[in-house]
Amino acid sequence: MKDAVLVIGAGVAGMTAAIELADSNIETVLIDRLPTAGGNALDLYKAFPTDDCFYCFEGSRSRPGIRKCFYRSALIDQPNLHLRTDTEVAEISGSPGSFTVKLTVGPRYVDSRKCILCGLCLELSNAFEQISPQCQPQAVIYRPDLLDDGAKKAESDCPTKAINLNAEPTEETVNITDIVLATGYHEMQPINVDEYSYGKHPNIITQLELAKILDPNGESGGALLRPSDGAQVKNMMMIQCVGSRDENYYAYCSKICCVFALKHAKIVSSERNGIGITVVYMDMRTYDRHERYYRETRDSGVRFLRGRLHLIDPREDGTLDVTVYDSLLNKYLRHNIDLLVLSSALEPPESNDGIIQLLDVQMRSGFIGPSDPFSENEVVAGDHLYVCGSATGPTEVPESVTQARAVVSKILQGRRS
Ligand SMILES: Cc1cc2nc3c(=O)[nH]c(=O)nc-3n(C[C@H](O)[C@H](O)[C@H](O)COP(=O)(O)OP(=O)(O)OC[C@H]3O[C@@H](n4cnc5c(N)ncnc54)[C@H](O)[C@@H]3O)c2cc1C
Ligand code: SF4
Ligand code: SF4
């Protein structure tokens, strides 16, 4: 591989950068520490601002005119693109423009080139899982912590011998000219924020968990059922700014959680008949062009309550009595609901710390900042180093894609000069 680019993180931003670099005849190694590409967008069901299915994006320029599933597009059939899942950076040496990067690959318990998705292992053991029907690579994944006798039987009975339960990690070294950081975000699990009782009651979930429930490919087929007992949800509440705009956790505003809460509220009120929804907020921050979402959601019958959560009192019948302080009425109001959804902060992934240290890039609230905070080149993180998508801080998909394209354009400019 000559003059190759390493893209760290195969979410929407990393995939976009990698596909466009590969289309521009640049050898590109795209890595993700998870077994499948797609990042957080893999779990999001419908996408604001268009309400399209998240899977359906335009493919590679090398396949013009074909609008097909993003996750199955150029990732497998673009010869300049080398996707390595289950892979992380172990070491970086050399100098900018001539990096030597040691990667840790695997363990790869399922050989994705051999798996034909026959489903046998899924029937035999809970240790195997198919992340999504569209995932890439198209293969099941194996969770070693769930090893059972069924998994051992699957290993011996797999028709293509794709399973190796004793697989070990391997190492690979690549010579790299430019590095793109696309490590994304993590949705905070508000376990330590006592007032929300997250993790203590099954009917208190986060927005990402709600997105998975609403997805027709999910366990309930898209039906909004109570996690505790599978009963139909009749009333639900969303609480905004959980862990964000809070000096005890993250002082920053997570920027996109008002809009995705509106998206979910609108989906529920317009597609799941008769479910009452209240959104409890401090401010509804619909940045940019998303005010439309607020108006449509309000018009669809969703109730908005300006205030803060006061108390959660679980009842024996599985419902929750939730008391909210309404700051406009200056009153405490009690609601009986089936499901409480927390709009939890978007935080930097833990692995960012290692990368920031290895590459000596700037940190911005734990995310990766530009090398020059006053420059307009937000995507330049250093010499031959670039950053895009939610690795820079919470971003929506169109913004992540725009930044990824800006990175590609910078790399191409660098090679022409
Ligand atoms: C509930 C919810 C709903 C949303 N709905 C919408 C919507 O409707 N429309 C919209 O535009 N946006 C929406 N978003 C935002 C959307 O998820 C992001 O814009 C998008 O996922 C950002 O993509 P990304 O590639 O930058 O990051 P991510 O999707 O976070 O991908 C980052 C990837 O990097 C990998 N990675 C991280 N660290 C490493 C490492 N050290 N080594 C290797 N790999 C690593 C991760 O495994 C991951 O696959 C929503 C977000 C949430 C939480
Ligand atoms: S049994 Fe083998 S081929 Fe079938 S889904 Fe499992 S790993 Fe894939
Ligand atoms: S986007 Fe909305 S919910 Fe998220 S932190 Fe900002 S104000 Fe709070």
C-alpha cells in the first residue's frame, strides 16, 4: 500500500471519508473496534431531517446511479478500501506523513468471509447475534462472555466452518501517510445520576434504547411495549438535558438531543396511535433548520412542559408516578406513565484519551479539537491528521458527512501540492 490513509472509526463520518478517498484512488484502511461497521447510526431507525430510513444512503461514486443500503455499498466492493472490524490502534510511530501504525485485530471468532448467515448458530446459542439485517460485514457476531454448550455445538456444526471459539488476536502493521479520526460519540449511561433511577427500573430507558424499540427490525417489531412486562405503552414522558448542561457531568449542551427527542415524539404520536407523550425541557434547542420539527411535533399533539424532574415513584403495576416541577406555572405536577425516556448526554468515547495521547492532538471537552482553534479548518487536527463527525463533539449525520467530505478535500489538496 502506497500513500495510504488510515480512518479510525467506521461510523457514518469514517465510512464517508473512507469511501470517497478510495473512490479517489487512495488506498484506505478503515478500522473499527466493534465487529460491524455503521457506528451509532446503525441503531437509529429513521433520520431527521428527512425521516428517511437510516440504511438508505447513496453508495459509491464508482457505482453511479445506484441508491442502495449504505452499509452494504462500497465497503465491500471498492478495491482501494480495506475494512478491518474488531480492530484498534496499538501503537503509532514515525513522523507526520510517514506514520507506522500497529493494529490489534480480533480475536475474530467468526470468519465473515465464510459465514453465510444460515442462522444455525443463532438457534443453538444466545452467544451469537446478528446486529442488523443490513450490517457490514454480513456475518453473525459472537459474545465470548455468553459461551455455552450451544456455542460449542455451533462451532462443530457450522456448515462453512466459520466459527473458531479459540481465536486469538493478531497484529498488523501498516504504513500510513494521513490519519483521519472519526471515533464518534457515546451515549452516556446515566447510572450514577441518582434522581433518574436509570438501571433501577426497566421502564426507564435512554433515547438510543427507544430508537432500537421503534425499529421494525428490533425485538418487538417496532411496537412500543413496556420493557418490564411487554404491556402496551399508553403514556410516556421524555426528560431533556440528562447529564448535559450540568456542571456535575457535562457542562456543554449535547446539541442534537432536543431534535432527536422531537423526532421520536413525532414518530410515536403519528405512527403509534393513541399514546400520550409529554416532553420535559429546560429549553428546546432546535438549532439550524430544525424548528420545523418542533412545530410539527407540537401540532401532532405532544405536550411540552418547561421544568425539571422532581421525583420518580414506581408503582406495583409497573407504571411510574413522576412528579415534575413546572417552572412556567410554578407548580409540582404528577403524571402516571408507562415509560420514561432520558435524553442523555453525548459523551466522548473512552478510547479517545489513548488516541489523543498517542497523536498529541488537542482535546475539546474530551472530544478532538482542531489544531488551531481560531482557524476555519475545523477538520485539521494536526500535521497529516484530520478529524470529522461526532469525534469533534455531538453532530448530526449531514454535518458529519460534510465534515468527512471536507477532510477528503483537504487530503486531496495536500497530495496535489
Ligand atoms: C438517539 C439518537 C438519535 C439520533 N438521530 C439522528 C437523526 O435522526 N439524524 C441525524 O442526522 N443524526 C442523528 N443522531 C446523530 C448520529 O448518531 C450521529 O450524527 C452519527 O452517528 C455520527 O457519526 P460518526 O461516524 O461521527 O460517529 P459514530 O456513529 O459514533 O461512529 C464512530 C465509530 O468509531 C468507532 N470507534 C470509536 N473509537 C474507536 C477507536 N479507538 N478505534 C476504532 N474504532 C473506534 C466506534 O465503534 C463507532 O463505530 C442521533 C443520535 C442519537 C443518540
Ligand atoms: S452457523 Fe456458521 S454460517 Fe451459519 S450463521 Fe452461524 S457462523 Fe454463519
Ligand atoms: S440539545 Fe436540548 S436536551 Fe440536549 S443538552 Fe442541549 S438543550 Fe439539553
